Amino acid sequence: MAAFFLLAPLAVYPVFLMKAMCFALFACAFNLLIGFGGLLSFGHAMFLGTAGYAAAHAAKVWAFPPEFAILFGTAAAAGLGLVTGLLAIRRQGIYFAMITLALSQMVYFFYLQAAFTHGEDGIQAVPRGTLFGFIDLANVWAMYFTVFTIFLAGFVLIYRVIHSPFGQVLKAIRENEQRAISLGYDINRYKLLAYVLSATLAGLAGATKALVFQLASLTDAHWSMSGEVVLMTLLGGLGTVFGPVAGAFIIISLETYLAQLGAWVTIVQGIIFVICVLTFRRGVIGELGNWLKKPL
Amino acid sequence: MTEIFGVPTQALFGQLLIGLINGSFYALLSLGLAVIFGLLNIINFTHGAQYMMGAFVAYLLANKAGMGYWWSLAIVPLAVGVTGVVIERLMLSRLYKLDHLYGLLLTFGLALIIQGLFRNEYGTSGLPYSMPEQLSGGRNLGFMFLPNYRAWVIVASLVTCIVTWFVIERTKLGSYLRAATENPALVQAFGINVPRMITLTYGFGVALAALAGVMAAPIYQVSPQMGADLIIVVFAVVVIGGMGSIMGSILTGFGLGLVEGLTKVFYPEASNTVIFVIMAIVLMIKPAGLFGTQK
């Protein structure tokens, strides 16, 4: 996978690939929560949007250098994750999904009215700045490899979390919560930690995306963005490691290359959703892993 | 012009009326959601799209078939209810053995498809629907001016909600439904056709959404987007009222509509978010919802 992303920009438009990587990180963060934690959060857009706005504001208004802007955006998303997590973890399953959805809608309406976000216009012309003082990010290649490094770092972090004792306990909680409690694990702390981790990495994706496109807008905080990340993860394969990356890539390609068809993109996304839920539940990578007889 | 709390009475009661109307739509829609969730344990994300379909079918009946509002009130819920039955038979019934979240995802996908199709056909700007002549005009009540159609909406939704509540909570059919919610296998062993009941319940919930859509057509513009943002607020209403409770959704629907109306008078910037803030508070104090029981 690393080789693919290293070589791909020679053939494909780099900004498209950067967008795909940001959404892939977003989907991987989401998958950490649902694939391994068993918690469907329908409000992940609030982390993407919050981090985007925070990073854009820091870079543009406070003139932070890009590494600090991204860190600030990620920290903002982590903070929001902690607050909303404390509220949402109390319930499970469908209730959890609805609560996260409503909380994300509350955050969306706040951003719609807050002065610093400029409402529908968004924060535009966010400067990319110079990384560490000497790498000028206006150069597409510099930006590309920065985004690639961030994506790889986030992905490796998620991989390590999944294959750690913490990840195993998370899977145990997903499979049988009562038994995990009886074994003595404090499940609320584990779930909250997974939630905040997922929020932080989603924030990392959002902050990076704001710098790539030099724009932070309301679409990133709208609930349809939450629906999109669910679609990407579902299509790629819930609970697989590479699934969200593949799913994000497919959906972003769909959106980019079918954009002239207008409303048909929504219809196609809906059809993919329906087909995946009814017959294709393992997702692309899941089916591939099943065929190859090894977990992917 | 008299003033209450520094707000003119006309403005206050005008906003309360709008709040009550919003509340009647919230109540009708959350009633449909609560009925569907109570029996099928599925969050029907398509509810907003079915509400929109109701309004559109009414619009099409008026423009293509020349049938007026009263015909639509009778035909549209049946027509959209039938589509609901088809969806349930073909798709939802396969998901009952799985995690309930798949039902949410399926209905979300269906909502995307339906909304996309209508947006493709009709664009995003609204289409007009004329009010029936028997209900147009209004009467002056002294402290405010009451449009007749608004009064009709409030009365009709109250009646529908109470009739539905009565059927579910006080009749034999309702008791079969409630028994099937608790233990479908046992109820089926007694000889009651549970799958057919489930299908018809889903159809009924969808019909309620379509009825709300027809009633909304003359007041709100008929547009493909009309269900999309409304449905999230209705979810919050259902969570506050308690997910399986019928009376809970009716009362919270009307109540929250009033609260939203009041907020618009005194602190308009918060009117969008006040329902979600209330939801957060209710979840901290009573996670099962105001009228719900811990499952």
C-alpha cells in the first residue's frame, strides 16, 4: 500500500490522491471505533469539521506554522471527542448512533452561526506555510509527501493499536460486553479511550485536509459527511485493516469522476449502501481477505 | 398592543402557534418512528424521505390528476404506505437476524436513493401547493390572528396521534403488537401471523410520515430537501421522549415544538440547537428518555 501511494502521483493528479489519503485516514479512524469497538458513531463529521476549522483559523488568523496548525486542529478534535464521548458512551448500539448524530448536528448549527467560521463561505485562502521552517508547502510535491507521511503515521498508529492488548480488549468488549465486565475490565474507560482516539485521528485527517485544500467549510461538519465515512468503511470492509483505505479511495474516485452527473452521485452512493448491507456485508477487502483465507 | 416579558402579544402568540405547528409535525413523525422502532427495532432513516414523498405525491395528484387536497389526504398515505410495505418485504425482513445497526444503514441508503431521485427530477427549489379553499382564511381571536389551515393541522395531528395511541395501547390488535415487540417467537407460537403484522406496522408508520407530508405541502414548499434536516430533529425528539414510548413521542413532539417557538421569541440564535441541548441534558439525567423504560 505504501508503494502504491509513493508511486501513484506520477500518474494520477496529486491533489486527488492527497484528498483520498485524508479521507482514508478519516475512514480508518472511524473503523477503529466501529470495526473494532463495535460502536457506530453517526457524528464523526463533527471531528473532521472542528479540526478543519481550528487548523484553518490557527494557520490563517494566528499565523501558526503548518505543523502547529495541524496539531492544534487535532487537539481541538480530541477535546470535542472527550466531551461528546463522556455524554455518548452511556448508551450503546442504536442509541449511541442517534446521540452522536444529534450532537454532531448541534456542532454543525454552532458553526453555521459562529462568526469565526464565516458561515457558508468557510475559512478560505488558508496559507500552507513552511513546514519546520524550511519546507515550502506551496510546492505540490512537498505537500504530497507531508500528507503521505501523516497518513502513514496515522495508519501505523491504528495498526499498532489494533494489534495491541488494548485492541484485543476492545474486540472482547465488542463481542460480549457482559463477559468483558465479568473479567474485570472497566469497559466505559476502554470505550471512551477508543472514542477519543478515533476522534483525534479523524481530527488529524480534518486538519490536514484543511491545509491541502486551503479551505475549511461547512460541508465537513454536515451529517452527510458522517454518512459518507460510514459508506466508505462499509464498502471497504468493517473490521479489516486495509478496508477503509480501499473504501475511501473508491468513493472519492466515484465522486470525482462522476461529478458531472450531479444528483446521480447521491443515488449511486445510496445504491452501494443498500447492496453492501444486503449482500456484501464483508466489503471489498473483507471479501478479498475471505477469498485469500487470511485477515486483511 | 399589550406586551408580555417585553415581547408584543401578537409576536409571542404568533411564534407559539408556529411552535405548535412544528410540534404537530414533530409529533406525527416521531410517532411513526416510535411505532416502527417499537416493533421492528429499526431506526427508519427513510422517514424523512417518505415524508417528502407524501408531499410530492400530493403535488403530483394535484397537478397531473387534478385531485385536490381531500383526495390526497386519503390516497397518499395508502400509496406511500404500499411502497413502505414493499421495502419491508424485499429488504428489511432479511436484516432482522443481524445487528440492528444494519437496518439503520439500509434505511439511510434508501433515503439517499429516494432523495437523489427526486432531486434529479425536480431540482432543489421548492414547488408550490395551493391550500384547499375550505381551509383558507383565518379568524381574529382578539389577542392574535389564527389562520384556519394552521388550526386544522394542529387539530388533525392531535386526533391522529391520539387515535394511534388508543389503537396501540387500548385495543386487542395493539396488545398483539406490543406482545410481539417483547417476544415475537412466543406470539407466533400462539398462532398470530407476526411477520405480516410487522410488515403492516412498517407500512402504517410510513403512512403516518406521508400523511404529515400531505399536511405540510400547503404550508412548507414541496422540495426534495424537506425531509432531510427535519429528520435529525425528529430523531432528537424520539431520543428525548424515550424510543419505544408512544405517548412519550406525542407529548415530547408537541412540547419541544412549543419550546422551540418560545426560544425563537426570546433568543433566536439558539432556536436551532435548543432541542439538541435539551437532548444532551435529558441523556445526562435520564438516559432512557423522559417516558422511556430502560431496556
